[in-house]
Amino acid sequence: TKLTVGAEWLLTRGGICASNIWEMGGLVYSRHPGGSGAASFEEPTHPNMQYHFSPVHSEFDPVTKDISLVQGYHMQIDQLRPKSRGAVTLRSSDPRAAPAARFNYLSDPEGFDLRELVGGYRAAYELLEQPSFDRFKGRRIEPHADVDVKDDRAMEDFVRAHSTTDYHPCGTARMGSGEGQGEAPADDGAWVVDSQMRVRGMEGLRVVDASVMPTVLSGNLNAGVQMIAERASDYILGKAQLAPERPKFHFDEPGGAGESQRTLAA
């Protein structure tokens, strides 16, 4: 129970509450084509999947909203650059009514998102089938053992049935410059704010959050939003832009994490 695990942490600083559950993760290049039409799968030029590994398996009840912890482990698979597009629209003329948010997942006409998620699952499955996991491995929970992970149609059905949001929406008030910046031409009227986050056609109003991103980032949005906010504050205060910096990362070195990461999911 919550009381039990809470007391265990207070007394021993151990137990389930001592973990954030997502103990490990990474951004990977998945070159595994999957699903029907896989021959047209694009070679990724940037990490296209984000994996989160949990040393415990959880099951969510959509009715009671309860989460049950189950003996096991699992890998969460996030697609970083989906092509499907949703929208936030007015629900009614009542200004007190909440807007309608429609994500439209897996709706891109070419089926790219579905194929990439199938491929991302197969890459993760390959990782979890490595000998290092043998002493921890039990029966497969999801997809069920009777689902053939090599069968394109079976895996497409599994992805459609089990995919959910990961709560990183953006781009509903996307940034443009009037000069063709962003995914759409400058004269199509699709951009909402300019490069200084000023709402077009209005004075004294800016939008400073994830909604101004022209496209979704390859990863979590938090750091990007902080950078947008810092830049917007400089615009508001009239401060000059800082000189760009390129910090050195450990994976810049030959044989570093970046190189091995690409090889791991190859």
C-alpha cells in the first residue's frame, strides 16, 4: 500500500519510493523498418526514438485510475518526430468552456508514424533479448506471447491498440518570421508569433511556451521551453543576444556514447 511504501522510505530511505521508477533511458537511432510499406522507411539523421527503462512493470486501470505494480520490467518507446498533426480548437461559443485538444496520433496519410513505432518496438525488443537479460527474464507480458513480433500486421494492431500520449504537445501557436520560416510558406497565414514571440497583428502580447515551437523537439520539451523563456525575457528587456556556445560532451570523443548508441540500435 501507499502507506507501507511511504513508511519504508521514511524509516530506511529504501524501497519503491527511493526510485523514480524510470531508472535508465536514452535517445537512439532506430533503423528497424516495420509495418506495411517498410521499404520506404527513411534513414534517420537524428535520434528518432527515446527509450525509458523501468525495473518494474506497471498496469493502469483507465476506469479506477489506479496503477498496479507487477513483477517484471519494461521499456517505454517514444517516437520523437511524429508526422501526424493535431489541433486545439474552440469547443463552443462559451468562453468558459475548455478548448478541444485533438492529438490525431497515427493519422499521417503515409503511415510513417505507425511504421516507425513498429520499428522502434522491434529495436527495443532486440535490446531486451540480449543475453544480459536472461537471468531476469520471465514470460513476455506485452505484447502477449501469442503475438508474433515479426508479423507486420500483428505489430501494427498492437501499436494502434496500446499507444498513448506522453504529454509533450507543442506547436499550436507556431513561430514564423514572415520570410518562409517553419514548415509552411510565410504567406500561408499559419504562423501565430514572429521570431520574438510577438503575436502577429497585436501590440504588447507575446506567447512564450512550447506552443511557439515550429516542430516538436527530439526529446522532452522542458529544456527547450526554458531557453525560449530566457530569450523572450531578453527581447522584452531589450538585451543583446549572447554569443553562441558549443559545450563539449563526452560523446564527442571517438568511441563515445554517441557513436556506440548508434551502433547499439543498428
